[in-house]
Amino acid sequence: MSSIELQESSSEPSSPAVMANQKKSSSVFSQLSLMKQDLTGFLVYAIICAVLGMFQFGFNTGVINAPQDLIKSFIADIWKDRYEKDIDGSKLDFLWSVAVSIFAIGGMIGGFSGGFVANHFGRRGGLLMNNVLGVIGGCLLGFAKSAFSYEMLIFGRFLIGVNCGLNTSLAPMYISEISPLNLRGGLGVVNQLAVTIGLLLSQILGIEQILGTASGWPILLGLALCPAVIQLVLLPMCPESPRYLLILRNREDDARKALTRLRNSLDVEDDLQEMRKEERIHSQEPEVSMMKLITSKSLRMPLIISVIMQLSQQLSGINAVFYYSVGFFESAGLSALAARGATIGVGAEMVIMTIVSIPLMESAGRRTLHLFGLGGMFIFSLFITVSLLLRATMEWASYLSVICTLCFVVFFAVGPGSIPWMITAELFSTGPRPAAMSIAVLINWLANFAVGISVPPLQRLLEDYTFVPFTVLLGGFWVFTYMFVPETRGKTFEEISRLFRRDEPKTRFVSEFIFIKSPGLLMVMLTEISHALKYL
């Protein structure tokens, strides 16, 4: 070929195949760039501000337990002053149960409202508005004793419940949308870390030597005011979610400014390019309401996965462990004071293991860690039942129940404790994400409420076999996760959404669940656990 022919050939436009390869190469380089982003100081600041809402959730979940007798006495005193007679024991138990459970009812309402609030006011805007409920609820709780009104106490718990329900929907969504692709998993664990720190702090402050006294419990409950006020002061300096600004509000300049601050770099084109891909998909989709989300074929499977993941957290038996850990420790020979101290130790263990799981989230992956956690909980729930059965005849079995309880908590913290909060935000694109978060969080709170009211009668009915239903559920959750939950590590939101666009029959789950043999299931479970152990 002559030099003229070579020149003419090189000047011809590229073939479609070459252009496709160039486009693919550009996409690969963009993906690699997204996978190498660093954690910046301002991003850390924004995440800390956001997870104050999850801290609020953890604190108010545990704060009511320590002063139980003191609050019951407070309600009884009010009743006697009003009606000039002692309150009946059943009425006192009813009012106490209302004060406790109305927090979960408020949480259901708040969680279900999260999608509407996120779409209409923004992720950051919704968090800011939500703090008004936190401030009012904290004030009602703090001044209920001074006002001599248990109605204030109950209504304050309800408002704080709504506040926490919105927080559990908005905070994970905001953190997921501002986090770089390569750090999304580890930063998502910070949601659960804030919850465990809140739980631990409420346990520590609730002991008799600090605020667990007749004069101190109103201050203890009123501390719910603090996270709301702090977030109101700090969060306005954080940007709105760039995905919300670009995809839902079409404000690319504002999204670019937000990314520049979060990434501490002017080079944010790769992030914007990834968001534009998601925007193109979003523009082709109709607006996704709750009903459309439920009835959509393409979104049905990720929604089912999100719901099952939330149920795997709340129906795992972890709440039963928290409720009865004091009894376990007392049966092992510890004094009442030492048993409460050991329960605080369980809370500290949750915090430590959640921190340990942060780097594992990107190295091992969400799916592997969730299988690892569920598998470990399944095994140790069996051991807990065995130890309870042997406790009456063998003294060492009481100590075995303590060890099994601690191990059960370890496996919960590594997987089911944190992953359900983040995976719903990862399975959906920006359009359907708020509606999906609302449904998932509603299910989480509903299951939390159901466990709270069912565990006491379940314990009376089954006695030492109380953990058997949770063991069965854990096995079912493990099978579902193994068969249907995809690995989301290192994938963009658009890539994850693409996994579910294929119209595959879903009946395979039922048939494989029925015909799988339990020995084979156990072997696969142990194989997955051993595979995950190399990351620890």
C-alpha cells in the first residue's frame, strides 16, 4: 500500500466497532477513576453530620430500658394524685407498654414518609426539617416530670419515633449518594456504627451512678434534644446530594459545586458522567410511586431483596438477646450489677465489631459478609438453645450461654447489623430509591415492633426453646441471600440496576428451597463462612 493510500486510510472516519471500543475504553477508564477516589475531610464532616440521625435512633431505642421502674413509679404517682387511688397493675403495664411501643409506631410513620420528604425537600433538606420533631420531642420528654404528665412522655416518645423513622430513611440515602464508589460500602457501615454508639451511650448513662435515678431520668430522656440541635447547627454547611440535584432537579451546576466540595477537587467529570448515565435511564422511566414500585416487574425483585434483608436484621433474634442478656448473665452467677455491666459490654462489643466490619465491606463484599453473619448467628442460636436446655443439669452450660450470646452478637455486627441499611439504597437508581427506602424502612420498624411485643409471650410459651423460631428464620434468610442477593461491591448504581432488567422467572427460589437438602445447605453455609474468614 502506498503512503498516499495509508494517509487516505487514516483520514477515514472510524468504523462503528472502533468507536464502540473507544467508548468502552473510556467507560473503563472512568470506572477505574471512580474506584481510586480518596476520603476527604469535608466528606467525613458531611457523613458525621448525617449519621447524627442514626445516633438518635440508637440512643432512643435503648434509653427507655434502664429507667423502667422509675418511669412506672412516676406514672403510678400521677394516677394516684388524679384519681386518689392506686393504679391497677394491668393498667400500669398497659401505659408503660404504650410509652415504649409508641416509639416504634412513630418510626413506622416516619420511615414510610421518608420517600415523600426526600423527593420534595431533598435528602439534606429533609434531615434538617426532621430535626424540628427531634427538638419538640426532646423537650416534651425532658419536661414531662416537671409538668407531672405521662401524656407528655408518651407524645414525646411518639414524636421522637417519627423523627428516628425519617432519619433511618434519609441518612442512609444521603450517605450512599454522596459517597465515592470505592468507599460506599465502608461508609455505609457508619450508619450502623452510629446506631451502636447511641445504644451503648444510653446504656452507660442509664446506670444508677449517672442518670438512672429518680431525678436523673428526665435528663436522660431529654438528651434526645442534643443530636437534633447539633445537626441543625452543623448540617447547613453540608451540600445537598449531588444525585438529587442533577437527576431529580436538573441542576448540574449545583451538583458540580457539591461534588467539588465533597471530593476536594475540580476534576469531578467522571462522577458527573456516571450520574448522567443514571439520569438518562431515569428520564426514560415514569415517575415511580409506592404503588408503581410494588407492581413494577423490573423493580419487584430488588424490592423483595430489600424487604427480606430488613427482615433478616430484625427477625434474627438479636432483639431477644438484648432483652434477655441480663438474665443470661445472672444465670451464669453474676450479680445484678455485674450483669448490667456485662450487658454494657455487649453494647461495646457491637461498636467494636461494627468498626472491624468497615474495611471488610470493600474487601469481602456485602453478600459474603451477610452470609457470614447469618451463618454464624444460625450456628450460635442452636448453641444458645442447647445451653438453655442443659442449664438446669450442668453448671457449665450457664457459662456456655454467655459465650454463645457474645458470639451471636459478633456475627450480627459483622453482617446483618449494617448491610440492610445500605443495600436498599444501592439496589435502586435515584428515581425509585426514595419509595424503596420508605417501604424497606417501614418493614424494618414493623418487624422491630412485632418482635418487641411477641418475644415475652413467645418466651412464656416456648421457654428454653425461644430461639428455635429465630434459628429457622436465620436458615431461610441465609438461603435467600445465597440464591438471590447480588454482590454490589464496586458497581455503580446503573450497573446494579441493570442486573434486574432481565425478565427471569422467580419461581426457582421456591423449587430450590423445597428440594435443597439440609446437610448440603449446612455444608454450603460452612464453606461460605470459611471463605469469609480469610478476610478477618
